[in-house]
Amino acid sequence: MAVPRSKTSKAVTKRRRGVNMHLDTPNLVACGNCGNLVLPHHVCKKCGFYKGRQVLTPEVNG
């Protein structure tokens, strides 16, 4: 049975995990109606359009 020769240090463990366990930036696309950056396959919060048709009425902040 395989047994480690010595304990893996905290620095080595955290260095290994830091390379593999990182967050990716979200893939944003421009809204087809207003050009606002939104997540793919999501309704635009600015204008309320999805796939070329309005599905939500945008809230007016003011």
C-alpha cells in the first residue's frame, strides 16, 4: 500500500489548490436591443428583452 514519505505542507497544499480552484470570469454578451452586457440566455434587466421580444417591463429608477 502506498504511504506518503512525509506530511504535505500547508504551503504546498494551498499552492496546488490555488491553481485548480479559481473562479472564472462570467461570459457576458451584448443585449441585442440596448447593447447592455448580460449573461447568455438571460433577460436583460435594463430593457427587459429576451430573444428579440419583450418579456419584462423595465423598472424606472428615479
